[in-house]
Amino acid sequence: MRPPTTALGRFSVATGLATAVTAFLIFVPLHRNWFDLHVYYGTVDYWTDGGRIYDYLKPGTHYGFTYPPFAAVVMLPMAVVGWYSAIAISQLLNLVAAAAILYICADATIRRERWTPWFAYAVLGCLFAWLEPVRDTASFGQVNLLLLALVLSDAWLLTSAAARARRLDRLAGLGIGLAAAIKLTPAIFIVYLLVTGRRKAAAVATSVAGAATVIAAWADQEASRTYWTEAMWNTDRVGSLAYVSNQSWQGLLARLTEPAAEPSRAVWAIGVLILLSLWAWRARRAVAAGDELAGFALTGIAACLVSPVTWVHHLVWLIPALAVLADSGLRAAPGGEQRKRLLFCAGLSYALLCSSIVWLWRWNDGGAPGFLGSNAYVWISFCLLLLLPFREAPAATLDGDGPHDHTGASATISACAEPTGATGSPSKSRPVSQQSAPPVSSTPRDSKPARSGSAG
């Protein structure tokens, strides 16, 4: 379907799509009643009244605060605002984060394709809001979008010509460091910087995360000791690993063995080592090809897979991968099979991540079909880690460590891409478009809340 060519047509489409999304969000019973925001708000209130951060449990549940102490420090302003103000601020921050994510992931594509910017962002914003991880993040009152925006800001700093011109690239690692101090999952991006040779950015991220952790220890030494020696290791605080919302490698194993036994830690560890090895290899290839966003996307995918607990709302980390996949399809030759396959894979992945399909098997596994369906998002993550295509970009200096060779070509090694020759370059039988752009710049369905977020 071609986009409308008139201003009236674009306005009509954008308005209609926004109305449909708004109606869906209002009338479809998927709201999580700010469950995690209740935990954050209650924890801060309890802490400022003299209680201990990790002693707090949301009334009527066994869910408490599971983030590092620095997260509680960041959330301290909630102690001086009312509950409804906290909700409003949470949603406003999510909107700001969503705008930043869309800009970093899609701006280069919008400019290259010469789409009308306001219309493109309006459509993408509606599609963004339809994603189940985004919906859940907003209605749980979660922090996932904010963390993703912080991490992607470093992708922008590493690749943006404007950032280099203003020497802002020296700040690369700041966003990752802050995100890692608030929640442990983004710490894998520090490893990504090391694996891909950005030592200065890795040092900045490590220093920022360390400084934030020290500040938290100064604010509450006992809470820091409790977290790093006890709460961090207490998986009972986050809920059942086999719960269908846990779309990680560990969650898959737990659903496979439940209720007969606990999943084998050895099998889990071997799987994690294989996944991390594959991630490191592919991440280095992405950066060698000049596709920083793909490198960040692969790291987000790996984080979702290797984390013991990856609730559905954590899957916002897959959003950059969807952007890379769709952009790769748009770069391919118009009308070609490669373009069709890539766009089909992007559309299918997006549709499944909007569908809430895993919840069909919430109460029973349904045999083999149930095992496949209840792990649908895990399969998407596996496929994206294995097959995410890379986009070529001109050589560039990334962060002051020295020039990085970005002249290497990388093609998709999947059913979603063109056949490749021995060198890994696209098959000559179907040339790929040579047009290139900078890589980045420019509760369950009933009354019981889903296992989630205060847990992670």
C-alpha cells in the first residue's frame, strides 16, 4: 500500500490510526493498573519514613523493590508528589523516551526514503504504542523505555556527525552507565563496548555506573549491602521462572521441565555461553560493517535471552532490531525477493509482538503447540539474534579510540535475506541497493497482575 500523497490524505490516515490505537488502549482490557509504579512509589514512601528499601512489599503481594539502590535514589522525587502526579510524570517520561527512541531508530530511514516527517512519526508512534511490551511498560508504570532511551543515546553519540562536530562523542557511555546503575540488565552494553573496541566509552560507562553506585551507598549503606549480598540473588522476589511472561532462555527451560523438576542450571549456563558467544561474534561483525544500531540491537536481544527473568514488558529491547530489519528491507532493491522477505519478517515479528499470543497458554502448556506458542517471543529473539541483517555504512571514527574500519560488507545469513557468496557479500544474481545512510543519527488478562516489573 502506498502512503497518501496529499496533506488531507496524510492527516486522515494519521487521525484514523491514532483513533484506532487510542480506542484499543482504552477499551481492550489489558491495563496493568500501574502495578510496578505502586511498588516504586510505596518503596520510596516507606524508605523516607524510616523503613528499609528491601523490606517493603506491595500490600497483598510478595513483590518488593528489586532494583539497585541507585534506582531508589533516582525515584526519590516521588516522595514529594501525590499518587496521581506520579502517574502523570511516569507517562510523560515514557512519552519523551518514546520520542527519543523513534528518532534514533527511524530518523535516517525517514530522511532517506523522503517521507513527510510529521506523518512518518505519527504513523510510527501509533505502531510503537501498539506493541505489547510498550503497552505493558506504560500501564505497569515501568522504566524500560527510559532505560532504552538512555542506552540508545550512546548509539547516537557514537555515530552522529553532529555529535562528533560538537565533540559530544566524548560523552558516549554516559547513558549506558546511568542505565546500568538503575537496573542490571543494561550492564551488558558495557561489555558490548569492550567487545567492539570502544575502550573510552566503556570506561565512561563503568565510571558513571560506579559513581552512581557509590552515591547510593552514601545515601543508604545498609540498603546497598543488602542488595548486593542478599536481594540481588533472591529470585523468589520476582515470581515463578516458569510463568508465561518470562520470555527468556531460562523461562523456556522452566516451562519445559515444570512441574516435574527445576530447569538444569548446567543446561541454562551452557545455553547462555553459546548465546553470548554468538552475540559477541555478530556484534563485532555489525560494527565492522558500520551498523552501530544493529550492534546495539543484537545486545538488547542477547540481554533478553540470557537474563534469568525477561518479562514481556522487558522486550522493548527488541525494538531497535525491528527497526534495523525494516530498514534493511527498505534498502533492498524495490520489487526484489530480498526486499519482500525482509519486510515480511519485520512485519511478522511486529505483529506477533503486538498479539499477546503467549497468554493463550497461560494456564496450561497445551502440549507441543502450547510449548511453541507460550515461547513465541523467545523464538523471535532467537531468530533476530541469529539472522538480523547488517547495513553497510562509510568508514568513520567512533569515539576517539582511533579509526575503525567500516568498509566491511555484511549480508543477512538467513532465510530473510539474499543468498551470499563465500565472502559474505550479496549474491550477484540480485544486486542490493547501493543507497546507504548513517546507521543511527542522521497482569495477565484477568484480575491477577502478571509477574513483573517490580521484579525486574
